[in-house]
Amino acid sequence: MNGAVAAGHPATAEAAAWALEEGGNAFDAAMAGLCAACVAEPVLTSLGGGGFLLAHQRGGRNTLYDFFVQTPMHRRSVSELDFYPILADFGTAQQEFHIGMGSIATPGTIKGLFRIHGELGSLPMREIVKPAVDFARNGIVLNPLQAYIFSIVAPIYLSTDSARKIYSSDQVDDSLAIEGENLRQPELADALELLAIEGERLFYQGEMGAELVAACESGGGYLTKADLGNYRVVKRQPLAYDYLNARILTNPTPSSGGSLIRFAHALLESKDQGKFGSAQHLMLLSEVMKQTNLARMENGQFETGTVGELLHPETIARFRSALSGHPVNSRGTTHISVVDGQGNAASLTLSNGEGSGYVLPGTGIMLNNMLGEEDLNPEGFHRWNTGVRVSSMMAPTLAIDHERVIATGSGGSNRLRTAILQVLNNLYYFGMDVREAVDSPRLHVEKDLLSIEPGFPELAVDELCAGYHDYHRWTEKNLFFGGTHTVISDGRGFSGAGDPRRGGVFLSV
């Protein structure tokens, strides 16, 4: 077998598997999956967004590629900006997002695609993009999850003529494409083919970039030629630590998700958790989440709280310093995990926020709306530090022990860190197989609200909820609790699980 992949859409997984079948390595497969995800999961990721890839190379070299978005180098008067709110409808609640040209941060996905391919890939770029081009040109039938996500953010994707042209339903007036419709994106297919021929310069220094800069200048955006020309992929040493019998590698600062997982593991490691789903287990896990929230980054700083006594003050100070000045994003994401038969592993997490509504003419590429995220602007919009990498809750993660290499990660905003924490805990503390570890019910504590999935013993859940004034007992598993697409190589073969909460698919070839 050549390798295995777990991802959030059949087309994404098929593209990655195809690259493995063609003789590519895990990084070729991850990049093929990235391109396909931009076609098949358009609300969750785009060539106009950003992300992170954690790479484990045969021989033991580990590298985190940060190609997330960056704040613009200069501000302009708020009165000049195209920046406005829309309401996303989640059925039981509504949430305000801001979109428009003034919400676009400097994108990094295309730069990351070419940097990772150039340093780690083996297949030609024209081969890498081929599955995505075919999907975009021939169309992908909209599945229930993607149709549901479209319904939530419909005001964004109906906000401009260019977006409506791509995403509108052929069957229902004034609606985005609905479940069962075939979504074709021929301009995106052309753009992928052109990028494969001409390279990243086409976007950052060429015609695509010039079009984007001109649109921002005349249409109320921030981005300039200097923003695109000065953007760089940053290679970082992963945050590495031991948990039980595994070496955990995850996203380091200035992003925060990996650091918060590390804090939680520091709290859990010496504790007796009891049986899975017991009151002892649920109470400990919820308390760990509450205590980890004390360490959560707010306005660029960690509040050490009771966590401070568990880690050396110098370590806390180092995290504070690294995070300071980096606004944090925690919105819509998707994840791809890949391992191959050569001993390589790739954990890739991607985001486009919710999308700005602006589509780069002739390309089918919707730009991000990261500057419209409230998380980036705790003191009010348009006050971010200029020219800095945006922090993220995204935490592509690898676990390496004496037998296995495990690639995992998740979408899911703030919940992704607790989803990853619980899957790793299921694998290493409770000894579950990968399917059980991913499928098992989860909980999440945010501020003073406990959210818990069905599947735990009722008496244990009753006892846990008695300690909370606010709690939500979900009636079914939900994408709210993340999507931990996970693959494992043990030297003899591959196993894995796509998370059913987010349309997960696992394929081995």
C-alpha cells in the first residue's frame, strides 16, 4: 500500500489518494487534497485563505509550515472601506460576521502550496492540481454537509454578482446551490491550471495580484502591491512534548491552539481518569478545559491563573512574548491528514474564515474575510497591528510513539483544540482503536457553558451537569464538536477514520 488519507469530503480524500497511487508522497497527497478542498469545501477553505502544514519526514525531521494570513502593512480611513455586517443563520441562533473588501487579509494558501511542493513534493505541480481541475470543471454534487454550511452563510455567497454567478442554485430562485445540485466552477479550474504552469508569481507579483490590488484600492480594501510582494511562508519548529508514551508535535506560537492542547495535557498527564464516560472522567476533563481556558490568549496575552503553577514561569513568559501582538482567528476550517509507506506524515489545516464575498475576476477564487473576525479585533475592528502574521486556533498535530505515526487535526473554531485533545486521550489513555477514538462522544467547555454530545452514560452526565448553571445536552453528534480526521501508520499498514461530524472520509491505497 502507498498510504492513507482522512479528510472532510470524498473529493478531497480522492484527490489525495490519487496522488499516492501515482507514486507521490504524503506531501504531494496533502497538496492535491488542498487544491481539491478549495473546490469541494468552498466555504471552509479557498486559495484566497491560509493554513498550516505539519510535516514529518522519513528520518525524523519535523517542520511546521505557516502560510496563514497576514494583516495588511497599512491602514486606511474606515470611511473608505467596503466593510459591513451580515447575519449567519444557524437555525437556533444567529451570528454576525463582517465581509467586504475591507475584511480581506493577505492570503497565504497559494504561497504555501508552492513552497511545500518545492521542498517536499515529488510529483509535477500539473499532476498535483489535476484532480481538483477535473472536479471544478465537471462539477461536484453538493452533499448534505456542504449544503447545510452554504445555508448558514448564504448572505455572504449571495452578496456579490460574482459570487452568485458561481454558487447560486439552478433550481431555486435567490438561493445558493442546494443538496444534490452539481456545482461547476470552470474559472477555478482554469486558475488552477494557469497557476500550475506559471507558479505563485502569477498571484503575488503577476496579473492575479495586480487585479486584487486594483480592486482593493478602488473598492475599499486594504491590500497593496507591497502586502502581496512581501508575504512569506514561515517555517517553524513544532511545539514538541511528551504525553504518556507518545511524542506530540503541534502548531507552535504565535498560534494558540497547539499551546492550549499542551497546557491541557500538562494538567491531565498525572491524573487517574477512571473509566471512559464515568463521572470521574467527565468531571476531570471538564475541569481541565475550564483551567485551560484560564491560559487562553486574550488580547495577545495568556492569563496564567492556576495553570501557572503547573508550568515554569519562564515558559509562561515565553508563550506570552511569542503571542503578543498577533491577533487570533478561530473560524471556519477543514483538515486533511495523510501518511505514506515511506514514513512521511502530513497534517494540514486550512481556513478562509467565512469568505469576504469578493471573487477575484476570472479565477473563481473567493478571498478571505479574516479582518472581519471579532476574535481578531477584541478592542474594535481595524485596530490590529499592521504587517503581522495572524494567530490561529488551528492545530495540525502528529503523535509519534515506538510503533506508530499518527496524523490528526480538526476544524471547528475554538472546539478544535478540545476535539484533538479528546481523540489523543482516547488513543493513548483509554487505548481505543482509531475508529472508536474519533467516533466516541465529546464535551466542550467555553466560558461557563458546558456542551456535551450524547453517548456518555446518563447518570455520569447528570452528575456532571449538576455542577453547571449553563449546559447544552446535544441530541446528536454535531459538527460543533470538530472534525478530527485521523490516520495511523504502524509500519505494517494503515488505519484511520474520517470524523462523521464533518463529512469525514478515510481511504487507503
